[in-house]
Amino acid sequence: MKYFWLEKTLLPGQMGYDLFSAKHLISLLVLLVINIILYSAFCRMDDKKQDIFLKVCALTLPVVEIFKIIVLIIEGVFDAQYFPLYLCSIGIYLFPIAAFSRSKKIAEYAAEAGILMIIPGAMMALFFPNWIGFYPPFNFLSIYSYLWHGLIILIPVCMWRCGRVTISYMSIIHAFVALAVLLPIVVFADHVFHQNYWFLERPDLNNPFLFIYEKYDYTMYITCIVLLAFVMCTLSFMIFDFLQKKKIREK
């Protein structure tokens, strides 16, 4: 417990671990088991309990984020790098809308963004996490990071499972429009706060395109980021579209 609450700048020396090391893979396995258990429990619930489950999960995101910020403020290390402006932070804003909105269309748009934008981003973050280079597995910010990304995958999957969102070709257009709207805001925030939200300024630790940035240039790096966003968004659509059609055939 000595280092449990400490932020990376307060930890003594190098306490992180390597990408795809035993600690990384075990952490992913534990997270997978947790999500499978929660998803299985969700599937056995009636409509009313599913609604409560989704609302609790959606509210958990801002509550946990506020708690994290309080911890960092108490430690005296909170600054702009911890503002919830990253791609995987969008869930704080989208999922409460999807869970509580009385407008079915608005709720569906929010859930669509979760499936086509947030799930791919969260998967990339879990397979190429930037926090493992700083934190030991049993650290609050390490556990927070794993559980956060697991939850923002679980919520839209559950919303799709209970029929709150139906993926169609228009879903891709909606996702790309959302990206086009959010991108200038993030670029502006990067400039104002001198940060690297969405990793648009440079690749972070364990970024799969780090070698491209170092070997070639920024233009090549940002091109790869844009292409990856397109591929991951399309792949997510194809997977859910296939599962949707399979579910219809089984009925």
C-alpha cells in the first residue's frame, strides 16, 4: 500500500513494466474476466434492471474521474494533462446522455459513437497502454486505467445487446461527423494547454506508431493516426453489423 496512491512523478524510480509482459497480459486477462462476468449478469437481467445497470455504469465514469482528480489535487500534482479531454474520456459525456436521455435518437447517436469511436480507442489503449511504463500493477492510477477502459467497452456493448442502438451504414457517417466536430476542439485544447490530447502532437509511450514518428516525420505519423481511426471505426462497424445480422437470423 506504500505506493498505491502515488502519481508517477512521486514514485521512486522505475516501477513500471513492459508491453506484453506477464504483468500486462495478466492484467488484461483479469479485466476480460470481469467484463465477461458483468456482461453475462447483464444479459440475465430484465429490462428494468438493465436500465438501472446502464445508468449506474454511466454515472460511475464521472464519479470515478472526480475522485481521481481529488486524489491528484491532494497530492499536489494535478495539472492540464489530467483534464478529461482524451478520446477515451469522451465516455464521461456520451454515456450518461445515452443512459438518461429521453430522446431515443440522441441516446442512439451517443451509443453509436461509443461503439464506433470509443471501443476501438479503448482497445488500442489496453493493448498499447502508456501508463504501464510508470506504474506498478497494484497502484490506484494503474487499476483506474484498466477498469476505466474496460467499462467504456462494456457500456456500449451492453447498450447494443439490449437494443438501445442499432448499427447501420449511417452509424459510420455519424461517427465521422462526430470526429470532424471534436477534432478542432481537441487541437485547440492541445494548443491552449500545451498538451497531447488524442496524441495529435506526438506519440506517447508504447504508441505503435512511435517508430514512424522517429524514423520519418510528423506528417507520416499523423497520416497513420487518421488511417488507423478510419480502419478501426470501419472494423468495429463490420463486427457489430455481422453480430447484428447473426442475431436476427437466430430469431
